[in-house]
Amino acid sequence: MDSVVSDATAVSAVSDTPVAVGIPAQQGTEPREPEPGEATEDGAQDWQLDHSRAPIATKIVVAGGFGVGKTTFVRAVSEITPLQTEALMTRASEDTDDLTATPDKLTTTVAMDFGRITLDNDLVLYVFGTPGQQRFWFMWDDLVRGAIGAIVLADTRRLTDCFPALDYFESCGLPYIVAVNHFEGTELFEADDVREALTVPAHVPVVIMDARKRYSVVESLLAMVAHALEATPE
């Protein structure tokens, strides 16, 4: 017995781990490190638990005309409860807001929409939706600051509504793509036809999408990120 105790004590002196005499070591009980990109049991990503590194946070702006679907775009893709600044429309806006194409619209964005989506282990996109009415355009300069690019939503029933956004991003030199939000019951046009109608340069991507569907919005965001990397590779 003395020899068993002395042997156990000798092992404990060498190792920092206490040794229980007479109890066999358990196999495979050590905690397993999560694989890259694997979520833990509580849903957290591996990069969220590693405080030595931070994800790459990027900002994308979604712009376009009044009622084109910017709020729907942000709501469909955000992994958090989106921040929305919706206000009820009143008779005071009847002379300035054209509801011909969207007669059921009851609210409008008066400041911005904000959402977040994690596209990769270390890539997080912050999505900002701009207000569409001309009286709120003064906010665009602040919303665009720090963005890597922009998505201009277009409605084929009123393409002229997206011209101010196109002119704005062209003038400030911010990379952008055109995303045609296809509404049910409207004619579906090819991307090349929309490009020609808007006189968008050949290097600017034009995609057809549905702002209500998450996968379609994600594809548009990926196209924007890819275009921004091509335009500003550094």
C-alpha cells in the first residue's frame, strides 16, 4: 500500500493535474475545439469566442426610389431584429409621394434601416437602407460614409426613380451594383435590357432579385462584395 501511495504522489509531483488513486483515467473527456466555422452548442461562432481576433466588419448601403423595397431587403436578410424608422404616411405627403405603383403602401422610412448578416467566419456585413424621398436625401452623406459599396434597387415600372441614386454613387466614386426588385404581376426583363435602359456601364453588375427572399438578397450582397473587391482590391 505504501508503494502505491508513494507512486501516486510521485506522479502528482510531476503533473499539475491531480491524480485520483484507484480510479482509472477517463478517455475522450477533454473538450474538443470547434472546427473553423463550426457553431458551438450555444450557437456562437468560433470567432465570437476567440477574443484574440475580430471579424472584418464592412458596410453596404441600399438605396433607390420611394417604395422600391429597401426596407423589405434589409428585413429579409438581417440575422438580428432590424432597426427600422417607419412612419405612417399621411395626407400631407399625397402631393409628393407617388403611390401609383404601390397603392397598398402605408408607411415610409424617415431615417434609415439597419441590419446585420454574417456571410463568412470572419466577414460581417452591416446593411444600411437609405430613405427614398427627396426631402430626406440630405442624410445620404452620413449613411454612405465608410461604406465599401452600394446596392441600387430598381423597379422596372418606374426606372427613373433610381436615377438620383445612380448619379449620386457615380459622382462620389463608390462602387455599386443595380438590383432589379421583381414585383409579382409585372413583366420580367433581362438584366441586359435594364442595363441599356439605365445606361449603366458594362463593368457594373446588374442582377434580377426578389427583396422578400433571403437567398436572393444574399446573392445580391455577394455580388456587391465581389464587385467592391474588384473595384478596390487594396
